[in-house]
Amino acid sequence: MISPARRAAYETVLRVFEDDAYADRAFPSAAARLEQRDRALAQRLAYGTIQRVRTLDHGIEALGRRPVAKLDPPVRAALRLGAYQLAFSEVAVHAAVNESVELVRSAGLERAVSFANAVMRRLALGLRDLVDALPERTAAEAALRHSYPDWVAELWWRELGREEALALMAAQNEPPETVVRLNPRRPGAVEGTPDAEIPGAFRVERVDEVALREGRIWPQSRGSQLAGLCVGSGEGERVLDLCAAPGGKATQLAGEVTAIEKHPGRARELDENCARLGATNVRVLNADALELPPDVRDFDRVLVDAPCSGLGVLASRPDLRWRAHTLPDLQRALLRVAVERVRPGGSILYSVCTIAAEENEEIVDESGLEVEPLGGEWPQFAHPRRPEFLLTLPHRDRTSGFFIARLRSPA
């Protein structure tokens, strides 16, 4: 027998690595029929396997003595899932071994069953010790031990130093915080605890699907909510959100909000989310932010929550570390649009969910815009090297990593 949770985790891992699917899209369909407890286990196993795949592949090759790339895809996925359970979870060893083998059998690969069984038994005897013994003296060693691309480890090593980089890598291999934003437009009881630092943030054990459906809450990390708060918009102001979908920040904002989304499907989703949350002050415009109609201009405030490498949200986006790349050219272009569309002397809020100077302070410095310091308002989240900016750090702040800068356009 194969447990429903392991079956769903296996299907997710298989789709992510063999079909190039996104984990946050593959998992819901794989886990659609699971009870809450099984769903939580399946997500932990699937996301953990995807995050740790580089370390797991190293262990499988070292102990299984077969290149992972040469394995049949179902065998590869089953061994990766089993290896994750043996190295990084407390599940029973016999369950991890036996069900991994059964996953291979259920895929119709009877010829590979004995091989999978032999590899899983070797992993059960030696994988945890092998992983625990991996060194982390250099960025390259740490990348293997903590399962990151070399370039990410090297970037953090260079910008944060060894100890901070190691702490950041470890933090983003742990489950992310479960936090929602309470929606004042749809008041109602929600089980949880108010956050002590971010107004409106609420810590919960799990997202209440009924409250979400009714628009009483919105799942949103404290780092993301902080970015929305820093826009500082008020009633009577005109606000432009250049990269608005799915709408978490747009629906935080006061004033008359124009929310831009390029992709038609995401624009429809954004419109639906605004309606669910009762954000009648938000008008959705399906348009390319880089090619806006000429009359979309003279805003009091502009939010540029720009696409980025996402290196601050790797805990919640397990496959992103294997896809990520920096996007400074796009970020510069979006910031130029913000300058063109804000009124003289207006405010621009630049935020990105990444921890990389190339996409953060360097973009702001190149813009030449006047910086309105934020560190005094939110000293606990001040950027460690540039306190005029904010930088939430997963290992320090226990939330997603966000860079936030508030800028003033020339009068």
C-alpha cells in the first residue's frame, strides 16, 4: 500500500522535475482529495524533497552508485522522495523504504524494483550520516550541504558573510510562517494571534479556507504586508500599482488605486480577488506596465513591486531556487515608468522579494531618486548595511525576505 500523502508528494516531485511544472500549481491538483492532515504531510514531503534535491541526489549517487540523471523518471522521483524522508524527517524508516519501492512498482517498472529496494536500504543505513558530515567551509560546500545553486550561495557569502549566509540558507529550508492579513472591509472572527510588529498581520496554524473564500483574510507574509504598509497611501490620493497580481498589496492600499497586470488570466484573477476582498477602490487594468496608455499618469503614489529572482521567498516557493535569475534590466525599466507616471514630487515605493544587491540597493542608487529613509519608522527591519532601506531577512525576522525603498520624484 502507498499512503495518499506519499502518492501526492511523489506526483508533485515527478511533475516538477520531469514536466517542468511549478510546485505551487502541481501540488494542489495532486493533493485535491486529501484530508487536511494528509495534505499537510504531502506538502511537507513534496516541498522538502524539491528544496533539498541537490543534497539528495548527491547522497543517492554516493550510496546508490548510479548517476541520478540515468535513472528512469519514476525511479528518480521515488528515490528522491524516500531519501528526503530518511535524511530530513522523522518518519518511520520502513515506511520510507517500502513505500518508495512500491511507488516504483506502481509505475509499472518491475525490472527496477529490486534496484530501488537495494538503493533505499543503503540510504537507510548511511544517508543521514553522509548528509550530516557534509562540510560548509566555503560557499560551494554550503551550496551542496544546504541544497542551493552555487551562484546563490556565492552571492550571499559575498554580500552577507559566511555566518549570515549559512543562517539564511538554513532558514529557507524550513517551512515558512503561516500568516494572513485581516481584511477590515470584511470583518469577522479568525482564529490566531495578532502579530506584535505588523498591524493587521495575524499568525495562524493554518489558512481558514472559509474565511479566505469569504474575503475576511488574505494569505500574505509579514514581509509582504510591510511593503504594502510602506506605500503610505491615504484617502483621496491616486495610486498606481504597476505589477499588481494577485492583489495582496493592491487591496491593502487606501485611495483610488489603478492596478496593472499584463497577463489576461492573472488580470481576471486580480479582479476576482479585489471583488472577494471588497476592494471597490481598486480598478484593474489589463496592460503592459512598460507600454501604458498616455492618460495613465500623474499619480500621487506608485508602487513598483517588481518581478525579481525571488531569493527571499525560497521557503514558500521550493522550485524557485532551481529557476531563479536576477532581473535588473526589467526592474530599472519599471522604475523609469514609475518616474514618468507619478506627479512631480510624488512618492514611489520600490519593493522586491529578493536578497541580492544587484536587484535591491543598486537599482535604487542608479535611479538617482531622492530616498525617503524608512529605517527610523521600522528600525527592527532596517537594512543591515543601508539603514535608509528596509530588508527583512528570513533568518533574522522569520518572514520572507523583502527589500523596500521609498523614493521621491523630482518636484
